[in-house]
Amino acid sequence: MRAWYAVAATCFGVGRMTKMPGTVGTLLAFLMFILFGGINIYVLLAVIALGALASDRYVRAFGGGARDEAIIGAMAGYWAAAFGLDPSLSIIVFFLFRIACVLKPFPVTRLENMPGGVGIMAGGVGCGVVVNLIVRLLSWLFFGQGFEIVLRYLGMGE
């Protein structure tokens, strides 16, 4: 497991150490997000590109069953989910992201079915984008003026 793509795809072998690699990968991404105070867009894009290449090579080298071990997709997905949001929402994003990874909302299933490393990364990042949009909507409704605007639009507000 010394190949660069195995190290990158499994995040230094962490993805191979557990029966819950997606959860562990998300937890690792969460901890890194908190430690670094967020993730820069350029870092996120670089991880997505590197992850697609590394995951593709890893899955081809170790077989289709190794897709779950390639936790770099879950890490990039969590970072996409938390991107641009207030860090105080990080734990909520963590749980919503894990739920999204299990339920696979539209169009995540289609994204995951893309071949090789692209599918691994697209599935994780797709879940992340869905969660990011949901958290933004809920934040606007509950902490912004969302409910007031909606009620006014429906003719129920002042």
C-alpha cells in the first residue's frame, strides 16, 4: 500500500482500517475542517481532482470492492457540504451529510454510477452540494428573514 494513489484515496490507509469507512472519512474531514477553520476553495478543488485520479487508480488496482475504502470522496463531500457556511454549523452539516450519504438524494445515485474515481468523487461531492443547499435554505428560513418573506408572499404576513 505504498503507491501514492492508495495513500491518497484511503487517506493514509484510514479507509482500510474500519468497517465504516465513509463515516470515518467524514469524521476525519470534520476534524480537519475545525482544525484549519474551514477549507479554501482551491484546496477543495485540488482534493477533488487528486481524489478522482487516485481513487480511479486505487479501484482499478484493488478491485471494485475497494470503492468504500476510497474515503477521499467522503472527505471532499463533507468539505463541499460545509463550504462557505458558518463553522458553528459544522456538526449539523456532519450529521446531515452522513444521512445524505445513506439516503442518496437525487441526483447522487446517478453521479455515483459514473465510472471509477470520477463516480467516487462525484457521489461524495454531490451529497455535499445537496447538504450545503439544504443548510443554506434552513438557515435563511429560521435565522434570516425567510419565513417573513414566504408569509408575505402567501399574503399571510404584514
